[in-house]
Amino acid sequence: VALGYNNDKTTISANYGAFENWILNDLRGSEGFGIAINYDFGGGAQLQFGYGYNDDETMASPSVYETWSFGLALQF
């Protein structure tokens, strides 16, 4: 599932996903979500921010992890 919103210079998007899987007769799954925010300065420059969260139970040792990103995109 994904949603997005855009106004003149800002774009915000969010997504969510989940799945289940049978592993060794045990139902395990993974789910997560992400958010991205972009701001357009004009002239091909864009500030970008992203965040992701994942809860993964499909591995032998379940794990929860987060990812972050931040940067400047330039289009020539």
C-alpha cells in the first residue's frame, strides 16, 4: 500500500508492506513501512529525506531494523 502527496515544491510519500511465509512448519512474516520527503529547490536541485522500518521474523533470529537517508539530488 502506498500513498503520496504533492504540492508546489514538496512531495511526501509513505508505504507499508507485509508478507507471511511458512518456514519449517512455522508461520513467520515480515512487515515494514517507509516515508520519503523531497523538497524541490528548482534548477535541478532537490533535498531528499527517507526513513524505513522493518520487522523481519523470517530469519532464524528475528530482527527489527531502521534505515535513514538524507541527501541532495542534482539534475544536470
